[in-house]
Amino acid sequence: MEGTILLVGCGKMGGALLEGWFKRGLLPVDAMVVEPAGRDAVSPCKTHRALGCVASVRDVPRDFHPDVILFAVKPQIADSVVPEYKTLVAQQPVILSVIAGKTTGYFRERLGTDAVVRAMPNTPAAIGRAISVLYAAPAVSAVQRRVCEVLMSAVGQVEWLADETQMDAVTAVSGSGPAYVFLLAEAMRDAGIKAGLPADLATRLARATIAGSGALMEAQAATPPEQLRKNVTSPGGTTAAALEILMGAGGVPALMEQAVAQATKRSKELAG
């Protein structure tokens, strides 16, 4: 990895990206982190002593010229953070944002640049198993587009959108999606306990079943999920009995459709 990166915000997602870049060969001297909580809040600082970490954009050294400015802050504080970086836009970096809901137009209005790439990763980035969906504004060059793809691929798979309006649905499906899976594990555990299983066993069964099923689905990627479901469902068996409930009126398909629609709506509201 070549070039310099200014990472704004180093929470869970920012930290996962930073660690992924170092594993890909980024030199600590080529990165700078802006994190108000300080160096102690940035775990990569403990292993990469040469990594610069400052509290605000005002503390970024004048001789540090980023090729990429990546924003990884909460959408609720974006309005107070993003405009402060307009002074760095004269250096013509590409803006890469993982802030939910904030469009490329949002950054154009506040920073005065059209070189903006919007990305939506998800939390499996922490183990290098994310899937990130990117959209590049028309002014982004082929080189800048490739740079952003390389940066995001450090934590998992990358897909591109041609239509930015689809990013809200992406946020609802894959960005928020891990929480849906964790809720399923939680619900399976609790149902197992109510059915008479010891809590620790119910927890292990739910966790291993979801993890194993995900691995199976990945290993058999050419097989649609509905076929995998049918493969484990014997007519008149226990699975079929359970699916009558889960797939009935008001069941999982209907609830998931409502949930994704609600999350999509919220993503649009966050655009501000």
C-alpha cells in the first residue's frame, strides 16, 4: 500500500481498517489518526509507535499531505466534524467516508470537493470478514477509485454501486445486518432455554449452528439460500413444523421486509 492516509475517528470500524492496512503493508509513518480520545483510545498505537495520533485537525502537521481523508465518525457528530477539514481539500485528496447516511453531495457541500467515495462496511471488519459496498462520485478518478477499493478490501469483500440511492438499502441489509444475525442467536438461545435446555448449552448450540450454517452457505455459494433451506427440511418433519411458524403470516420474511424498510428510511433521514 502506498500513499498517505488521514483517518478521522478511530473507534471499532476505524481501528479495524487501520489494522487491516498495516497487515497489507501500510507504513505507520504514512498514516495519521485524528482521535479526540487520544492515543490510549487507539489500540494500533500500542504496536505501531510511529503512528501519529492527534486530537483535532488543527494538530495535523503542516507537512502531512494526505492522499486520502477517511471519515469514520458517528453520523450524529458529522456536522460538527466534517467542515473542519475543508482546509485540507486544497491538497486534492480523495474523501472516503464510512459515515452511515451521509451522501457524496453532503461532503461536496461542506468541503467543496467532488472527489468523494462513499462506503458502507459492516462489523465483521473486526475479523477481516466484512463486506463493503462503495459508490464513487463521477469526479473520482480511476486511480482514486482503485485506492479506495484497496483500502476497504483490507477488511473483507468489496462491491460497487452505480446508483448512490441504493446505498440506503445496502446500509439496511448488510450494514445493520450483523445485528439481525446476533438477534437470531439470542432468540434461539432463549427459546432453547424455555424448551428446557441449560443456558450454557443453549448458547453454544445457537452460536455454533449460526456460525456453521453461515460457513456452509459460503462454501456452497452457488446454491441459493432457499435451496439450502429446502435441503434441511424433510416433509412432515421437525424443521417443517418450525418453518410453518417462522414463514407464516407475520413471520420472519414479513418482519425482515419491515425491518429493512425501516432501516432504509432511517438511513435517508441521517443524510441531513
